[in-house]
Amino acid sequence: MTSQERTIGSAPGAGGPPPPGGSPSLLALFLLATTAGACANHAPAPPVSPPRDGWRAVHLIGYETDRDLEALGGSLPALAALGVDVLVLEVDYNFAFVSHPELRRGGAPITAEGARRLADACRGHGIRLIPEFQCLGHQSWEGETFPLLTVYPQFDLTPGAYPGNQGIYCREWDPLNPEVNRIVFALMDEILEAFGADALHVGMDEVFLLGSGQSPSTKGKDPGQLFAKAVNDVHGHVVGRRGKEMLMWGDRLFDGRGHDFGEWESSLNGTAAAIDEIPRDIIVCPWHYKERDAYPSIPMFLEKGFRVLPAGWNDVEATRALIAYAGRLDHPRVLGHLFTTWSVPRESLATYPPLVEGLKLFSPPR
């Protein structure tokens, strides 16, 4: 989502273009070999319920302390009464990490005990809690660079460029630096364990700098191959090692050429080629915030074999249109709907019009 659309907390969410001509580089050959193996080992996920009986999910941001989580706990009865059965909670660096305390953000970040209390409360209301840790992109917001690239500036994809984050959307980490994964995987593990979570949303939206001339490690390299490597590295840990489900935003995997979705909702910078190089058991969350007659990203992801959780935002009619379109597809791998709440006051969460009106298109909660 654009900077105008994100106002709370840290920043968020047919096929890809053909590979460039000529002989592939050694990096491209390596990435092709590793990603092809990852895809071969992951068959399409089994069918799940269609949208009318599927996930009624809400994405939350700006809950950064134990006190915030306690306030969220107070909203659970009203959310459950509406039929909400999944919460995706963006945690990022707002956690009291033990493995890397230097990467804690804020003076009183979420503790493991606070996470456990919220997880227990969610289970008590029949709500699945999925934490989110934004990967690759969104490593800064406006003038603030987040802890990973502040403490470890050598991990920055564009080191030394864009002083004060001027002239840039968000900073990104370098997916070719193996030390990045060593550290961030430890952070993911702590978040998963604290929340007792069986899934992790890994972000991956709005990545613009892969292959940039300002990036010493990726300058001139194929953004599709680079993005595929980043996705597969994270998948290998979250799914392969930890046995969890993995969710990610879909905009970088949806080729915007030939569509009018622009560079935010879709990819115009070559990353969409990664769609054929990543495992099909990833749950893809394509976000679309405007009312349209059709949302071609959804059938494209379904045709590729992914499970899909479409995401809307603050426009009631656009939310209805997206839910209705996905429902008409009547496909078992359309999981339901993800209601995003980027700028909703906490006290208004259970009366948020797109959520209240959108849920009316689902079957009554059981």
C-alpha cells in the first residue's frame, strides 16, 4: 500500500515476464536450481472451504506493547460475535527479543508473556492468531530506519544511498547476504514460539530496489530471480524447518503489464517472474482497494496452484466487490477474505464499516 494509505505504526500490503535473453549468469543458474527444487518438493495444498464458509480474517497494525495487546484482547468478544475467526497481527521488531535484544523496537515492546496471554484469549474465542514479520522490504518508514538496518547497516540493500530515507519508499535488506537470514530467522522463531502460532505472514510487499543501480550486490541482476530467492529462503525456514504455514502479500507476484493496477498493487519492476519459481503451498494475499468489475490476480494465482486470501481495505463497496468476485469463482483454494485496518482507531475496530458490511456476504458464524 502507498504511503498515503499507511498511517499507523511501521510501514506494510497473467504470469511473470520472461527471463532476459542471452546466456544466464552463474547467479541465475544457481537460483534456478535451488528454486526449482523447492517447487518440486511442494505439491499444491489440499482444497479448503470456499469464501462463504472460509476465513474471516482481520489484519492489524500498531499494537506494539503488552498494554496494546491487552486492549486488543478486550475487542475479541465483539470481533468473534461478528464472525471473525483469524487475526493477522503485524509484530515486526516490536518484540522483546532474547536472541537479539539489540533489535527490539520501542521502550516497552511486546513480551513473550504478553503474546501468550493474547494467544490464549484468541483461542478462547475460536480465533486463529497469525503473527506477521515483514521480510525483505518495509525496513524503514518515512525518516525512521528500523532496527535491523540501523544496527547492521551492512545488511542494507542500498548502503549509503538515500540519506535520511529521502527519495525512497522503504529500505530493503540484501537477500544475497547470508548473515541476514541467520539473524531474522531467529527473530521469527521467537515470535512463532511466543504466540504459539502455526503460521507466519512474512510481508514481502512493495519491493522496488532489487537490481537497482544503488545496490552493489544486486545491480543489473534479474529482480525475478532475486525475489524468488528471498521468498524461497524464508519458506525454507518457516515451512521447511519449522513446519508452519506461510502467508505473503501478492503484489510483487502479479505482473501489472497489460493491466491498470499500477506499480503498487502489481509489479512493473520484474519481480513477478518469481511466480513460477516458488512453492505452491504459500498462501498468497493479493490486496486490492478499489472497486472493479474483475480482479485478475485472483484467478491467476489459482491457476498457478496457490491458495488465495484476497485483502481489501477502507472502501465498503470495493470490499463487497472483491468478496463477491472471489465468491463467484467458487474455487476451493479461495480461503475467504482478509480485512485490512491500516488507520482504524482501536475503539472502532468492531464497528469498522468494511468489516461489518463485508462479513454480511459470508454465511452466519457457526
